[in-house]
Amino acid sequence: MEEYKNNKPVIYRCDGVNCRKKKGKLLDYYIKKYKLKNKIEVDDMDCNNKCEQAPVMHLHPEDIWFSEKDLGTIVKRHILNK
């Protein structure tokens, strides 16, 4: 995985079967709410076998693995720096 794309942090979303089934719209919601479209990149990644935590995401370059329930905290602390 790349650390940055176009000098922006990247949130990778697991594209495994369980994560795809459970992938909600929460990331899209935060992107709109905080106007992050030009501040971050979002990309899919291969299954990482963390299915019990689905849907799983990974923030680069901070190297933070998280599930959707932690997304709000990740966005505020690591992207918005609040």
C-alpha cells in the first residue's frame, strides 16, 4: 500500500466478502459532513482476514486498523486533527 496518494492520507477499505456485505455509508457520510473529498483518498484493499471486525479499514500513513464503529474518532483525531 502506498503511504500517500497525491500527498493525502489514504483510507483503505477491505474488499472482502464480509466487509462488502457490511460496508455501510458511514465513510461517505463523514466525507460529506466534513468536506473531506479533497483532503483524503479512499481506495479498496484485498481481504485482510479480520472478518470478525467487518467492515475493516486502514489509515495510511498512520498505520491504524479500525472498524466502522471507530470511524468518527479516526476522522476527528487523525484527519481533522481535533
